[in-house]
Amino acid sequence: MNSATNQPDPIAAALAALPAGPLTEAGVAEHLAPLFSRVLARNEVYLANHSLGRPLDRMANDVRGALDFWYEDMDGAWGPWLDAIDRYRALVARVIGCARTDAVVPKTAAGQGLRAVLNALPTEVPKVLTSAAEFDSIDHILSMYHARGRAHVTRVPPRDDGLMHVDDVIAAISPELDLIVVSQVIFATGQVVEGLDKLIVAAHRAGVLVLIDTYHSAGVMPVRFDELGPDFAIGGNYKYTRGGPGACWLAIHPRHLTDDPAPPLRTLDTGWFAKREPFAYDRPDTPDLATGGNAWLESTPPILTAYQALAGLEFTLGVGVDRLAAYNREQQATLESFLSDHGVPLHSISPRGAYLLVPHDDAPAASEALKERGVNTDARRDATGQGFVRLCPDVLTTTAELEKAARVVAELTPAHRS
């Protein structure tokens, strides 16, 4: 049953019928594609799943169900609404490999999670080390804290190859640092940052906390939060888990969620939902915070964002992150072969996340021209300023669509390639 609407769940039925083992195009077409009838009615080749994930049909029903609780029960809706938030936290925890559900704290943006961490550090002006390749919002927040004298931020640049190297970040670690912020997958290029385990060990040896940005890894590759062992992770469901804007989260390692042996970190980004008994309306002189990750909650939470994300998270976990990642690699190889056949050069990065890069001097214009021809992509620049059109197959993308995309890319880009 669908917990949001108490109706038979089409996702569960489809997943039960999906054959075990590696995904196949025939299996996807028969069992999974019918779950996406609304977006598949669009007449386009969608290769921007790394930007905005395609939603399942059930998502709209889930959100409608949340609104129905409001219409029918008014404040009685808070029971099922809070249950949905708890389910959301549990599903995100499973996606990122976190055993403790309350360690996942809902946020409306990954940047909100970063600010909560910055505002929990015990140093008045914390020293932060990051890369020069972080997503714009994360970089902007760190720049603002630095400009206002609320943090001292140092950035490690990429090497001449345009890639970030963990050894360069490790070399910049010192005991004076308070926090390191680095992505698991670089947003502009899809580079998988190898050696994060070494970085985390080196940082902890120096007494430095680590926050990893998983926005381009969660749902499309295993994150293994507990195994990797960072102090914090941020991410969201806008992309690979198809949850739309506003459905983001902060994960806090359990070692920071206990009072033993030392007081845990406490953020200034708080509100009445972080109180031990929020509905008791007590006002003690010293804040009486909830236990565990609930102490990191804030004021009245948004509800619909949790409902937005449930279907995509259930779909991702039901199909399996490993199976989705393996199928995506096959699709990338197929698309790469088609592009090669048409003479389109690629900027090859290995290992990489879920998409390919076509270098272009005016990548935004090229992406817009592709969209006018029915191939939906997007464009970004890397830390060196090189522009790329990004091509990300979705599990729903067919081989015929990949071949069409390669042909259209070849027709529209040759005169402008770098």
C-alpha cells in the first residue's frame, strides 16, 4: 500500500514483477517505464537527469494525499505528516548507507545543512578548507562567511588537468583547521573524488571535522556514509532520486549525537522542533534539546517536500543503487560509442559519476540549441573555465534515444567545439 494515500502501490507492484539481476532495456520498458507515463509523454530525449530528475506518476498522488489530510482533518493532519517526515528520513538514511535514521535531518537546501554545521563549530571564526570546485551555492555561502569575518576559508585549486586531487587537500591540512568541505562527485565535471577515506583519516588525525557534499553521488552510486566515516554529509533529492526542489538533508555522524564522553556539537540553526518536548511549550533558561539528530531540527518543517521525495526514494531503493549505477555505466558506454561514431570529441574523466562531457566554447548556447531539437541537456564550466555540455542518461532512456542524441549533438556542435 502507498502510505501517503492508502491505495495499492504501483511502484511496489512494478518492482515485484521486475526480473532480478542486471537491468535490461526490455525490463525497464515493461515494468518501470509505465510508472513515468506523465514525463514520458514529453516529446524529447531527456539527458538532464543529473540536473532535475524525472518524477514518478505517484509523486503527484502522494502530494495530493498530503493536502487531502489537511482539507479533511486540519490540525489532525500532523499525525500522518510527521509519519511521512520520519519515513523520508529513514529512506534517505538507507540511500546513503546510514544505519541511524535520526542522524538524517531534513533541510530545504544542502546549503542550509552547511550553514547548520558552520553555526555549530565551537570556534568563533572557524578555519575552513575546501576545494575550488564546489557547487556554486556551497562556494557562495563559504565566501559570504569569509567576507563577513564569520569564517576563514581556504580553497585548494585543481591541477592543470582540471581535476581535484585528494592528496592536495591532505597536504593543506593543519591542526589549526576546524572543517573540511569537499564533494564526493564534482558537480561540473562528474569527477569521482577518489581517496576520501584517506582524507577523512588524515583530517581526524589532525582533529579536523569533514563534511562531504553527496548531491552528485547519492542515488547514483553508493555513498556508504557510515563506512566512509565523515562527520557530516549534505545532499538532496532534486536529481537522481527524483524528489524535486526543497527535499534536502544533513547527515550527522552518530559520534556527534551523544553526550558521552563530551557534549555534542549544537547548532545555532534551531527552532522549537529541536526541543525535547516541542508541544509542551516549556521555556527553561537553558534550552532542553531533543536527543540525537532531532536536536538539529529547526522550526515548523515543510511537509510537502517529504511527500515529493517518497516515490523517488522508494523507486531508487527498490531497483537498487548498484543496479542503477551499473545500468547507467552501460548507457554511458553506448552513448560514448554513438558520439565517437559521429566524430564528437568527449572530455573523458575516470572514474566519473552519471554523465558525459562534450567540450564546447559556448556550452550554454549549444545546450539551448540541442533543446530546440528535442535533446534536453545542460551546460557547466569546470574550475578552469572550460565549458561543457553535460549528457546524463536516465534509466528510462532508450538506445534509440541515445543514438538520436548523438546524431543531433554532431549536427549542432562541430563548428563550435573547443
